[in-house]
Amino acid sequence: MRTESAWGGLGTAHTAVLSGCGPLTAHLRLLEPVLPREVRRVLRPAQPGEPFSLRLGAPTATPAGRPLSSEAYRLWVTPEGLSAEAASAEGLYRACATIRRRLERHEAFSCGLTETAPAYPVRGVMLDVSRNRVWSLPTLFGIVDRMARLRLNRLELYFENTFAYATHPDVWADGSPYTPSDLRALEAYCAERFVTLVPNQNTLGHFERWFRLPAYRERFAECPEGGVRTPWGSIQQVPTGIAAGLPEAQAFAAGLLDELLPCFPRATVANLGGDEVFDLGQGRSRTDDPAGLYLAYMARMADAARRHGKRPELWADMLLRHPDALARAAESLPDATWVLWGYEASDPFAANAERLRAAGVRFMVAPGTSSWRSFCGRTTNMLANLRAAATIPCEGMLLTDWGDAGHWQPLAVSLPALVRAADLAWSPDAPEEGLSSEIDQLEGVKGLGALLLRLGDTYRTAQAEAYNATRLFQAYNLPPQEAPAFDRSALLAARSELETLAEDATCLGDALVAREACFALGMQRLAVERALGTSGLTRARARLAAQMELLWLERGPRAYLDDSLAAFLAPSL
């Protein structure tokens, strides 16, 4: 049923009535910013057989409909008011998020009945809290608040060494690790907003920070001397992978899970990592069957996770690199979810998903924010990457935000991807139009979205496309004589675009995300000027380094900031 009229009468509603079993204060808190001061807020328990519901104004009774799934909700709008119904408190919370979003944007509600359910059961975000940036609890709380408003339901924290493992203090002594009490506080905050906090502990690869310490390298590294070649042709100077065949190394990794996983009591899954293990079976665990070695090792890690009530989740790239492992994965790890990551517009999501589906394993997709190794993002790549991921039928979508190469990019650079991924995870055919205004509304900064989206495409103006990076970022980190050649006219066009954006940025105000956007813009300008061969950039870079320090400390502890600053200041100008 629909009519051409629309309900816009919130100002005439006298009460906002929420009813349901259990506390609904979280729902009211989500709605408070858009409810007029004079509207009474009423919470009441549901009568037997009643759904969870919200009523604004005095709508007629909602027509009967089919049973709703957990996060689905029904909106009924008449000229007299609006009601929302759901089968669960979580579903009603998603309805409240939708209503708030519509009211903030001053959108009228068309009269009639609509039912809405998410495309993906899991709609998550993974944050890298191990490669230099350790986000503070207030910063993480702010991210969770954004996720709640965007109807996302999972947050994963990626750990390598930044948890306060009681048995391994040496590995986090120079940082600011998360403690069990920190994670319990974050877990409670997430629970109040219907977000599940999930642990993500790498248990096989990416142990570089551990293996910088001789005691760990000598006992647990697969190739203690390093020197392993990656698929991209580079050489890993610092060893990265655990000696998967050594019982002592297996016990060490399982012990990390024993310390970390109890801090996530509501999570029913744990990501055990296992990605990019390029030295697998090439050293102390040398074998002619690397697929078997990999599966046996991850099965032991899965057993450790199950002891804590967690089902295993693993990155899927090693299965795809080792067809023998893919053929045996369903039998070796029958309850595992494999996370299919890919961060380029050109990555073959569909083909790889079909390989996983044919192997009979459960999986989800993991696109990226396209923020890392870029200074200020890669808008066009990000949008195409997310579109490709959203076409894959699977268990969920996990947006990844990595900190490769020092995590120089500020949080603001990842916001466009966060908003867009949330829309697609709920509705894969959601249009891109309006993305900039959605970012503005989320952050309360007019003009921020348009600036971030345009800034994130200046790499294309400079003709600086590259795989998993921009050539401007790559070139900045090389000596001038080794840097790739650029088209000078393209660089000049990028300079002009950045100058225009800098003028626009003066209207953004002093919010933290606005200052982060200006900082990202400044780094991109520095990279363009260096590529042009401009002299006298030392002072400009020093100012940017000072900004990096100030902005970094507003988002978290100092931790590994000095490492990132040193890397930023190292290239010659």
C-alpha cells in the first residue's frame, strides 16, 4: 500500500513510544539527536505477542505482515504518524538508525508499508591496530557510534603484537598495548550499540615485530635469516612466518589466543589470520606438502579458538595460492569461514568466490578502504572495489582498513569507504549519488564529503595509478634518482586541483576530521611537488610532520608514532 502523500509531522508528534522485551535505552539514545525537545520519550514493556516497536505520532495500526528475520524491520507511515516494528531489539535498532538518518537529511517518509532486511548477515569493519597506530578507546568509541548509525554490526581489531600479553611483555614494551580491561570496556560499548567485537589475531604470518627480537626469531621463525621472496618480487629482510611444523611454535601461537580470546566474550568467531605466509615450509618446517602443513597448523589454531567458544575465521589467500589446500579445506576445517580479501578494482572477486563455493567452504568478502599507501585515498578504486565485492552472495562483507608503510593516512581518509560499504552491505544496489552529503551528515561538517572524494581522486589526475598504492606514494619513498617518471602536465594538473581543494578546505572549520582532511591534502601536495622536482620543501614537510604528531595524539597514544615520523622524514628533498 502506498500513497503519494508523505509524513513529515515529527514536530507535531507528542510522544515517542518504544516497546519491547528488555532495555531499549540504546534505541532512545540513537534517536535523541533528532527528536524535538518537547516530545515525550516513553519506554514500555511489550505485551505478550507484541513485536518490538517504535511509534511517532498516532499512526493507524500497522497491517499484518510476514514474520521478520532478526535484523529486518517494517515501517508503516500514515499522515498521522510513523511506526516501526521488528522481531528483535536489534532489528528495531536498525529501524531507529534509518529513521534518524532520514530525519537528519530532512527526507519525507512516503506513506505506506515497507519492509527492509540486510543483504549480508555480517556487515563489518576491520581496523589495523598493529602497524604503528593504536587507536585510543575514545577514537574506537567514535568509530562504533558511526557504525551504529550506518547499521553495521561487527568490529574486528587486527592484532599482531599490540595486546598486553602477560607472558610476552618484551614485544609490546615500546608501545601502548590494549589491556584486557580496555577490551572489556570496548566490548561493553559495542554491545550497547548492537555491534559485535571480534578478535583478529594473526597466528602464522606477519610476525615481523616479534621476530625483530632475537629470542623469538631464533625459537619460532620459519626462516630466521629472512631472505624470502614475495610474489611481488621483493625480499623479506625480516622473517615473517612461524615455523608451522614445530610443536613449540604451535604452542606459542595457541598461547596468544588463550590470552586474547577471553577478552571477547560475545564473539562467536575469531579471525586467526594466516595470510601471506610466503615462507611456509621453506625453512625449519621444510616439506613437499605445504598445503598439508598449512591446514594442519590452522586446524590446531582452530582447536585453540574452539576451546574459547569461537568458530575459526581465516584469510582465504593461502587457499587460493595452494589448490591442494583448497581441495581439502572443507574436510580439515569444516566450520571455518574464509575471508576473501581483494583491494583493487581489478581483483577477480567473482572468480575467486566461485572457486571457494565450488570447494564447499563458507566465506565472506573483504574489500578495502583504499586509504593505505596513498596519502589521501583512491576514490575511484575504492568505489569500484566495493561495488565488485557487493555483488558476491556470501556470509558477509568486512571492510578492511590497513596501516601499511607507517599508517600515515589519518582516519578521515577512510570515512568515504566506511559510508559506502555500509550502504552496499545493506543493499548492493544502493546508488552512489548522495555519498558526499551522507559523509557530511555523519560527521557534521558541511563540504567534507565532496572534498574527501575529490582529494581521493587526485592520484588519477596525476596519472599515478599503481597496485595497492599510488605511484606518488611509492615515488616519495624512493631516492629522486630511482623514482618513476611522471607526466609533467599531469602533475601540474594535480597541483592545480590540490590548490583549488586547499581553498575549499578553508570553509570546513576546525573539527578533527576537517583538520585530518587538510593534513592529507598537504601530504599529497608535498608528494606532487617532490615529483615535480620543486626545491625548498624541507620546511613544508617539517610543518606536516608537526601536524602528523598533533593529529596522531588526538586519535591515540604515541606508541609507534616516532617510527612513522622517522619514515616520513627520511626521504631526501
